[in-house]
Amino acid sequence: MTAQSDLAFDPWNPAFVADPYPAYAELRARGRVLYYEPTDQWLVPHHADVSALLRDRRLGRTYQHRFSHEDFGRTPPPPEHEPFHTLNDHGMLDLEPPDHTRIRRLVSKAFTPRTVERLKPYVHGLANDLVARLVEAGGGDLLTDVAEPLPVAVIAEMLGIPEADRAPLRPWSADICGMYELNPSEETARRAVRASVEFSDYLRELIAARREAPGDDLISGLIAAHDEDDDRLTEQEMISTCVLLLNAGHEATVNATVNGWHALFQNPGQLAALRADHSLVPTAVEELMRYDTPLQLFERWVLDEIEIDGTTIPRGAEVALLFGSANHDPAVFTDPGRLDLTRRDNPHISFSAGIHYCIGAPLARIELTASLTALLEQAPTLTLTTEPERKPNFVIRGLEGLRVAVS
């Protein structure tokens, strides 16, 4: 068992958070699985192992479908955290079959490819409008002026949340997502609980209104969704699904946008090539998602003992699948530290894999394509004015802001 003092992995160190990729290379060189005592987790840094374990049914996002907290050797969460866990534990991201299978099947009846395709004109129109305002102002903060408002508005539009009600969505989401960091503080938990209560109360009222007067929106679709046995989503499952779609749908897109543009500014040759040839946008979107991954780590519980490279990981342990490291594994990606917007062979796992593969990935790609295209077309002289600060978070990787100018 490797002692944590020997590892380069240090998720609370600002220098590590600023650039974890050299440390990941050290982890990959050290082995296929390494124990990290501060979080009581087994770190998995290689692409092949991460990809395989995402599909391995001996691991799960939850264990409560098979074990009690006590059976699993875990301490139940404090009662005061219950509103967060009720919200989180009824979303399909944190469920395993058969509950996950049932909920994803029902959600898929409402969140169809046609639903996403129908949003495309709205997404591109909004991206163009946001960028036009940025250009008219001569620049601003790419985070708050473009990256944040686009996916929040798209998810809100899809759910049917009125424009007048959208202001709290981003703060609610940010507070809830704080709980996904490693060893969150009690203050983080308090904010997450408060946001969980407020967001759930709002959605409960909106669902009731849609039951009375259905519309052409996803919430109405979730209410109507049923299978051949007339099985339907419960109210709590609908609430948890809506929150999951907002949190997952915009946290990844917001951070992929600013991380991506920061990477482009740091690689001016690649940015120049993209500006000269907009047909590179599709491969650029995939490469930017790989190069600076918005979700760096994904956790799994070990439901049945597994072995990795001769190391036995017992039932009840937790593994930390390092997406950022997997996406820089030279065994899979040629010269992974180089940003290559023409990269064709790009099996990144930024959207996860297996049964928990991101249901919103097609929409995220549309949003990233729309904002990147709008900025290339309307702001061909976009420049970085101030080197940005990294957010202190490790798991959800982003920037505090990205100040830009348009000459």
C-alpha cells in the first residue's frame, strides 16, 4: 500500500489544482492503483483501467441497493444533510440497476434525440446573441458573459422554467455541486442543503403547475412518460432528474468552455489554425474536452471485491477514477500533453462510459460547438487580457473568470 506522503496527488494544493497533469504522469508511472489515505480512496490513473471500471458491475455509484450503511462499513450521513441526499440519491447518476435502468428508460422517453435537435436553433441563436453583446462591449468576462448564461438558459428553456425564475439556477447548482468535491466542509454541506430545499420546493410547484396545464417542455414530458406497465416517475424522481440535468448539463459545459479557451490562448498556433479553418470545430470540441477535462475524478463504491494488477481492493472500499489522468494517458493518446485540434483518434472519457454515460452529451456538444463557432465568427481577434485564477475545486475543474478583449 503506497503512503499518501509518497504521492504527487494533492487535491488541496493550489499548485496541483492549477496543473495536475504532471502529477498524473507520476501516478501512472507508479502503478495501476494507489491508495490515498486522506480521502480513503484507491486512485486509478490509467485509461484502460478507468474505462473498464466504468463498465464493471462489481462497482457502483451507490451501495444502498444491496447493503445498509452499517453492512458496508460506512457511517450514515448526518440527519441535517438529509435534503441533499434525498435529492441526490433519487437521480439516475447515483443509482444502480434496477432503479437506474427504470428511471433512465423513462427519462429517455422525454429527453429524446428529437428534443435535443429541436433545441439546436435556439442554442445557436442564443450563442450568437451573447457573443454579439460581448463584441459590442469590446470584451468582458467570457465566463459570466457567454459560458455561464448559455447552458443555464438552454436547460431552463428545455425544462420550461420561465425566464423570470432563472436567476437562482446557477447559484443553486454551484452550491449543490460543492458536495461533489473531496471531503467537503460543513459550510459547503450547509449551502448544499439550503440549495437542495429551495430548488426542490421550486420544482415541486412547477411540476404541479405542469400537471394542471402541460406544455411542450421536458417537465411535461417527464410527467407523461410511462412504459408498457404504466410505470411512471415519482415526483421526487422528476425533481432529482431536473436538478441533475441542470447540474451536469451546465457545470461541464461552462467549465469546458472556459478551460477550452484558456487552452487555446496558451496554444496560439492551434488557435490560429482554428481561426483559419472553422471546419476543425468538431474535432476541436472533442480535443478541448480531453486536453483540460472539466470533471477530473469520478467515484465508485466496490460492491464485490476486485483485483487490479495484483492488488486486492475489498468490498466497501471506494475507488477514484481519474478522468483527467486517463485523458492524458500516452498508452492511448499520442503526445497527450500537446493540444492537437486535428486529433481524430480521441476516445476521451470526459462524458464517462457504461450505464452512466452522460445522457446530455449530445446537447453539451451542440452548446460547445455553438459558442465556439460564434466566437470564431464574430470575435476573430479575441485576446486574453488577464491570466485567470483557477477555482480552488479539484473535482469540477474551472476558472474564476476569463477576461478577454475584442479589438
